[in-house]
Amino acid sequence: MKPKTAENHYVLSSSPHAHARSSVSRIMLDVIVALLPTTLAGVWFFGMPAVWTILVCVATCVTTEALCRMAMGRESTVGDLSAALTGLLLALNLPAGIPLWMAMVGSVFAIAVAKQVFGGLGMNPFNPALAARAFMLISFTGPMTTWLAPVSRCCRAQAACGVDAVTTATPLAFVKAGQLDQVPPLWNLLIGDMPGCIGEVSAIALALGAAYLLWRKVITWHIPAAFIATVAIYALVSGRAPAHVEVLTGGVMLGACFMATDYVTSPITAKGKLVFGFGCGLLCMLIRQFGGYPEGCSFAILIMNAICPLVNRWTQPRPFGAK
Amino acid sequence: MKTVKSKFKFKGGVHPDYNKELARDGAIERLPLPKELAVSMSQHLGAPARCLVKAGDFVRRGQVIGEKAGFISVCVRSPADGKVKAVEKRVGAAGAMADAVLIDTTASLPEDAPPPPVLAPMDWSSATREELLGRIEEAGICGMGGAGFPTAVKLNPPPGKRCEYLVLNGAECEPYLTADYRVMLERAPRIRLGVEIMRKVLGLPAVRIAIEANKPEAIAAMEAAFADIEGNVEIVVLPVLYPQGSEKHQIYATVGRVVPEPPALPIDVGCVVENVGTVAAIADAVELGEPLLERVTTVSGDAVATPKNVLAPSGTRYADLLEFCGGATERPAKVISGGTMMGFAVSSLDIGTTKTTSGLLFLSRRRVFQYSSQACINCGRCLRACPMNLNPAEISKAMEVDDVKTAEDAHVMDCIECGACSFGCPAYRAITQFCRKAKNSIRARIAAERAAAAAAKASDGAAKKEAK
Amino acid sequence: MRAMSYYLMILVGAVLVNNFVLSRFLGCCPFLGVSKKTETALGMSGAVVFVMTIASAVTWCLDHWLLAPNNLGYIHTLAFILVIASLVQFIDIAMKRFLPPLHAALGIFLPLITTNCAVLGAAEINCKQGTGFFEAVFFSFSAALGFGFALVIFSGIREKLAHADPPRCFRGIALALVTGGLLSLAFMGFSGLVKLPY
Amino acid sequence: MIIAIVCIAGIGLVAAVSLALADKYLAVKEDPRIGMVTAVLPGANCGGCGFAGCDAYARALVEGTAPNGACAAGGEACAAAVAKILGVEATATERRVALVKCCGTRSESIRLGDYNGICDCATAAATAGGDKGCRFGCLGYGACANVCPKNAISVSDGLAKVDKRLCIGCGKCVKACPKHLIELVPASATIHVLCNNPVRGPEVRKVCGVGCMGCHLCEKNSGGKEAGHFTFDGFLAKVNYDNPPTDPSIVAKCPAKCMAEDPHFETGH
């Protein structure tokens, strides 16, 4: 039997009755758009392996999300694009030559363990892509630290024909080993002509994306600025390597602009964001200088993710008029 | 008298679509007396008036049909001659049940009916402060901006507190609404007179007239009306920003003072804020002896044939207002009493207007967003939009699992329910409603605690008596 | 100066690198049990710091002055359990008397320290490493700080998770364990930060 | 070997003596009944009673701030033991269960609008008075179900229902309902009036197909006014639960169809 309704029935809802018509999927789409430059740069430098890694990660993440929601008996959230974004971010944080099945395992971990177990978007305490990266770094240490040299222009054709790519060390590994003279020149660091993860190499492309996000008001300046400034100042004070090397390599740009600014796992208040960015920068540099890993960006952000609820708690805004 | 720009900008705020052009240029039109009125006893903030009439009684225009019931309360007068058809509990616009007197205005009065009561016109310059306050009270005037706080109470600060600034609220930041705007244009001299009366009552405070920058004509009208006024009077042009009309934010924008947390009131920082419509009503009550029986209501929305600013007696059924404005062009999907940001969705057109009904909006399906909310993604838009600098995200997340304590710790009681948080939420969460839920349950808890304490005290007293 | 940097190394090592909960997986019971509220977690951390420091001092004395001279090293675990258990009982009684609010907050969890492997673990590690008295006490103190640090961070996350909506089978402890695992994963980043045997 | 035994025994002795001293001189005096009550409670710390554990519930019981019998795990035996300790007779009043006095399902009652907001009765009621045409009826947003510690309340077809077998009569739902239509009734009563609307019949008929119209037929069929099985509030019949009707035939004779015999699930007796 159909529910009976009054003749003139209206929508009854609480105020406000107006909406800015923004949406979660629009925000996620903005971030994906902002990641396009660095994605293209990664593909340009690392060729087809990068393309495959990205496709596999995105596809696995989206599929896992759909399957998880189905298993949980909840409505699908594939449409909010957050899973696709996680896949893209994870791929950009992987070396191009990683075996595809590993990328797949990582993607499943990102969505199933780091996100859907907690109830999906908005509930996860850790950035799914970073949690998956840390998981892979520990599980598949070898492949995760084998870096393809960027395909230089002359041998791009060869690479496309399937010739084995050359593996090499990242600039930060040289820094760690004290071989500063091996670090590529500034121009290479800016455009991204160096070994590294797919999405972390091209500083210019990343800055372009970050500018887009700032312009769209998707992110605020607090976290990237605090993060990068802390790294730069630490580099200047410690004198381990030139500040530009520390900032432009090892995923600091990608982390500061795209990973640390993840809404769900970063503080909500402006003050908290500054603290968060500072903490990320400091931990990143401490791990780089003293820790067992040559680069510490993703672990630094993960640890700050863990502290984020406390930072939120300690930086609650003071109400207008409160003492 | 001078016109200045506001020097103080509060944090937060949003820019909704104002849609004021729909009714802005329509001069105030008087509604012919409707056949039936539904006059609520709860038209104001505070205790509902006590109903004095019963079914079958004849009432005259201006007759008191509901008497003031408590300190924070105002009387209700009949807006027209007629016969009481019934007195019954009805749901008001805000969703609460209250007595409503249904008056049949077509009934012919018996010959021996008493003449309508008359309030004698007063000369405000010679009347005493108490006389003026008494008149404002007996005219049944309450704030006409929306909350409906009894004006006589507001104009009578408790001992030890002095009003230094009288802030005139002409911001009208709510979308669609143009009633105050039209009053400022068409009734500027009345507002001027009302201001002079209020200054006398309040002990000659400085006057700040707050108008948003998107109403240049209103600013010009007020400039003209107040051109030759003596004393410290300024028109403050506010930036266009919602919720500029909020009392606390208006005080900050005009005077630069910050009202502390509740239970502090504006008078604690030496300010009294009054809506322009109320000020005009005060002038009418004092100079003409005309009680507050009617008000200007903006009837607007994209489902109304001809949006208008209508002068209608309180108790006019929404259906009559809609009919006066040419009816609906299509079936309205949502009817809102008030503006789109803070108004109340209503379920029936049988509800009568009140002294605080500033607008009545009929929105088509296209203007109504029905949300199915998602999980909070912590984006912080609500935090940035909140003019009270709260953390609405935290409150909404806590209230989703009925965690009232967390909400209370997050100062939810400071929330002014302006709706800026929900307005911008990309996850379409009903944040404002969660805040309201939290506030209601905290208020209920406090009331229960008070009642329990009072009961304990009473039984304690009884026990002692018995012991004696 | 060298001594200071040595003690700093002990501190960093015990708090971050070889965190008792997140890296050695000791004291998981209070870690899961008392981490629902940050206030309680802070209280529990205080209690653990207190108990562990005193317990390690007592057990060190016991080990070096009573057991070792009599070649009774093989019963040290037994002796430690006995001493720690009665010590915690004693603290429980004293706290109930002098700090009733804290006692109320820790509730049924205070006796958990009795059987907390973290306390015993610190004593055992000290015993095995054969460190000096101050080193041993400072190490236990640092380890307890590390335990508290992890506990407070974890409680912050769990307070946030209280508002989450996980699938039914993961509600409660299951989710807490997954979260603890991820937190442990994050703390792997500190590995190699200091190079000390413990 | 002997040294080891002596050693351990010595340590044990020292510890025991110090603990005994501490217990004697530092112990906090508290109501001994708390310990006794704790002892008879199951000790599972399940939280089913709504307290933080058995200890907290015992404390509340001794302080008299908690109802005896909220412990479902311990059941009646436990309640009796507690009653014995606390000196009150194991209360002879019979078990009470919650009853939702509305049967206006979505198909029977009129909806005034499409409510769009958070799923909570009080909040929905504060939005234009709720979407249900009947101002006294169950809104069906489950405020009662949310506070029920035993998950005894379920909402289906816009109507809350209480499972008598699970209900422990704690009364939380009674407080939670913004329409005040949940009542604690004796578990043995089998005939109920499922309506809460006291207004005149025609008005009720406008908004609900199964609302009580106050026709007094139930009273007449159960032996008239003298029998005293029903009381009336306006145009609403109410079962007098001190003297409930027992004849099930009056249910079918109710013209408004707002009566029911043991309406929600079986009794479980």
C-alpha cells in the first residue's frame, strides 16, 4: 500500500534552504585535475611502465571500493571519485618499474584496510595512499626502492620498444651517501628529469597543480607552506644538502601539496594546519638525516596523520565573543 | 549625521544567491481584509500570551485577545473586527504548538458590541520614559526581524546597565526578503520618529543605522530622513555578507564591540539592536496610538506569479497571501516562512502570519535541494564559514552518534543557527540541524536539572517542615 | 655531554624506534583497553610511568643485590612478577586513598598493570642487558613515556573513530587492532633513527 | 634450591605484610554493600544496564540512582539477590514493559510533507511539527530505538514497536519520545489501545485511518463504566492498567481498529 500524503505536501526540512551546490565529487575531481600535470610529467619521464602502474592502481582501487561497499551492504561511493584519487595518488607514489601485481596488492590494501574498514571516506585516520605505500615499502622493499632512470629523449624510442630500462639511485640516496656531486642540477630537479616515484619528480608540474587547488580554494596555503618552509629551514640550518635539493626531491612537493593536505587526515583548523605542516617537515628531515630510509616524507605524514586528532583537539577555535 | 563604511569585518560568512530583485521594486501593497484570520498567541519570543476569548465571542479591532503572560511576553490584540470561530492548538511556522484564535471577519457584529478600544495618540516629546515604555508594551510590539524579543523589555535595560549605542538593523541579509528595504524606502520619516522616541527611552544613546551596501536607495532614503538630526548618528554601510543581520555581528560591524558568550546580551556591551520595522511600529504606536496589528511581509519565490511586499494583518493565512500575489505558477515544492537561510519550512498554508513573519517564500522543485548527506570529509568549509568561529564539523559528527557532551564542549550553545555551515557543506550534511538538535537536548537537560533541583528543594523543605 | 647524548639516545630509542607497544608489542591490553578517551589515556600513561619507573628500580635492586649474588638468576621472572604485582596493588590502594578521581577514571584497568607485560618486559630487558642502575631506571622511564605517547596518540584516533561508522564486524576492538597496526606501520618510519642495542 | 624457595617466600612475605598494612591504614571507607552488590552481579561488565560496568552499576544501585533489575545478564535471580542486600523486598510489582501507543503506520496515517533531514524524532518534530498528519502519533524516526539498551525497539513502516521479550522496562524510550506516546505497562496486560490522539473523531479521521474516536464501545463491551477497564481523555480511550480488560473479543469490535491484543510480538511467557 502506498503511503498516504496530504494533498499539498511540501518538502519539510530544517534551515538553511539554500545551498552553495558544492560537492565532494567536484572537490575530488579538482584534485585529480590538479594532479594531471605531474601525472603527464611522470609518464613523459618514465614511459609506458608509469602508464601501466597508474592504470592498474586506479582500476584496482575503484574495483576494491565497489566490492567493499557491496560486501558491507552499503551504497556505492565510487561516484565520489575518492577511490580513483587514492589510486592515482598511490601510483604517483610508486616507482615506475614496480611489478603490477604489487601495485595491485597495495591498491587493495589502501582501499580495503586503510579506508573501508573504518567505514569509508571521512572516517579513515591515515591517508590510504600513504598507508599503502608504507605497507608496500616494508613488504616489497626491493622493488619499492628500485628506481628507473628517466627515459632520456634519445632512448625514449628504445624504451617504447621494450628495451630494459636503466635503474639508478635517487638524488636523496646520493645525499645520504654524502655524494652531493652526484645530485642532478637544479634544472633537472625542477622539471623532474631524475629518478624517483612517478609523480614526485617534476616540481614545476606539482607547483602548477598546487596553484590550481589554491585558486579553486580546495586547499589552503597553511600546510604546504609550513611543510616546505620547515624542510627548507632545517636544510639551511643542518647543512646536510642545499635547501633546494631537500625541497625538490624525495616527494616533499607531492607530499606537502597533495598528500598532507588530504582533508580527512589533516587538521581542520588553520592553526592546526600550521602545526601539522611543521610536524611533517620536521619529521621528514629527521628521518632523512638520522633514520634508516633515505626519504621520510610519507612516514612523516603518516605519523602526523596519527597525531592529527590531538592537534585538532588542542587547536579548537575560540568562539566569537568567548573569553 | 554622516555615512561611514563599516570598519570591522567579522570572520566567516557566506554569499548566498540573494534573489532580492524578485520583490525589491514592488511598493508595499495593503492586503484587503481576509475573511478569516488565525491569530497565534505565540507570536513572540518567550511565554505565549494567555488567551482571553473563547469561541462565539465578538472581538473588535485592537481589542486585547491575549494578555502578556510573564516578564518576557507581549500581549496580542485582535487585528480586525469579527467573531471568534474557535480557539485551538495549532502548529506554528516554527513547528511548536500554540493556541490560535480563529476570527471570522465577515460576521456582523451585534448592535450592542462595545466600541473598539482606542490608544490615545501621545506627544512623545512631552511624555515620560515610563509612559512611552508602557505604550510600547500595550501596543504589543516585539522585534520584527525574526526572533520577536519583546521590545519593551529590550528598551528597559536592567539597573546598572546603560545603552550607549542604539543599532538600527536594516541589513536584511536574508535572501529574497525585501520587507525592511521597502519600509526604509517608504516609511523613512516614521523610522526617524521611532528612533527619536527610542533615544528618549534609552537615555540618548548614539545611533548607528546598519544597511548592507547592496541597498543604495535605502541608504539614500535614510540619509535624507536623518539629514538634520541632532547628536551622534551615523549610517554604517556594511559589506554584503551573510549573516550581517545577526545581532552580535551587527554590533561588531557597527561599533566594534564583541558580545560575550551566552547568557550575555547586547546590553552587556552597551548596545541595543532593533529592526527598522519595529522602529516604525513604535512611531505608529506612540504618535498615532496604533498597536502592532499588521506588518509588511515579502511574498516571493520562483513559484509565485507576482512577488510582492504585502502589508497584511497578523493572522493572515498563507493561502490568502499567495492568492493576493496571483497564486502559484506551479505547485510549490517548499513553502518557507522567513528567508531561505533561517526561515522555517511549513507543512500547510493554513498557518497564520505573525508579528515576525518577514517573508513567505514559495519555491519550485528547481530551487529545492533535497539532500542525502554523506560522511564529513573534514574539508573545513563550515569552520571557515561559521561567523561564530565554531567547529561545526565536530559538532555534526558528534551529534550523529548523539554525543551531546562533545558538542557542548565545542561551544554549540554559542551557535546562532545562521546556516552558513550547511550552506557550503559539500557533503550536504544537515550541520545546522545537528547544532539545533544539540542545543535542544542541552536545553532540555538543563531544564530537567533545574526542575529536579527545585523538586529536591521542595521535598527537602517539606521534610524539614514535617520534622518540625 | 656524551652522557647526555647517550641518555637522549636511550630516550629516543625507547619512545620512537623501539616503542614498547608499536614495535615490541608489549602492553597491548591497556593499550586497547584504556584508549577510548584521551583523559583516561593520560591518566593511565601517568600510572604506567610511575609504576614502571619504580618497578624497574625495585627489580634492579632485587636482581643485583639478592638474586645475582646467590646465583638465582633463573628465578628472576618469578620474583619480578611477585614484586610487581604487590607493588601495583599497593599503588592501587594508595591511589584510591589519595587520588580518588584518577582511581575512578582508571577503574578496572589499574589492576591490569599488575599483569602488564610492559612492566615486566622493561625489568627483563634491563636484566638481560645488565645495565647500570640509572641507565636501567631511565630506560624504563623512557619506555613508559613511549608507551604513554603511543597510548595518547591512539586515544586521539579512537576518539575520532567513535564518530565513525565502520562495518559491523569491525566495530570495537577489531577496528582498534587495525588502527594499532597502521600506527605501528607509521612508526616503522623511525626505524634506524638511533643505533642502540635496545 | 632451598635458597630460591626461601628467597621467593621472603619476598612474598614482605609484600604481603606491606599490602596488609596499606589495606589497614590507607584503605578508603566505602559502603560495604557496594562490594556485596558487585559480588552478586555477573561481573561481565557488558554495559547492558547502561552503566560503565558492573562496579558502576553496583555503586548506582547502592546510591539508589539506578533501577534494580536493569541487569539482563543476571536476570531475576540477580535482582532478587541485590534486593536482599539493599534491604528492600524483592519488589513484588510485576514486570513492566514499554508500549508504543500508536498504530498509525505509513499506510494508515497521512503524511503532511516530505521530511528531509536528520533521522531523529525530536528534531523532526521541531521541523514544522513533524511530517505526520497526526500531531500525537509516532513519527517513526526511532529516537526510542536509539536509546534502547536492549535493542528491543524496532521501527518498521514508520512505526516503533517494542519486543516485549527483550524490554527491561528501563523507561529510557519513554523519556526519549517527543510525542510522549510510550508508556510502561504491566507485561501481563494483553489488551491495549494503540492511539494517543485525544481530539474529536472527525479530526482524527482526517489524518489517520486507525485513530481512536472516543466512541466508548470498548468500555460498553467490557462491562460498562462500572467495570472500570477504561478511562477517557477527551476523545481517547485509555486502558486502566490497574484493572486491565481481559476479554479479547472487544478488540475486534473496536470500530476504529485502534485496539490490539498483545500487539507487538508474543509475550514470551
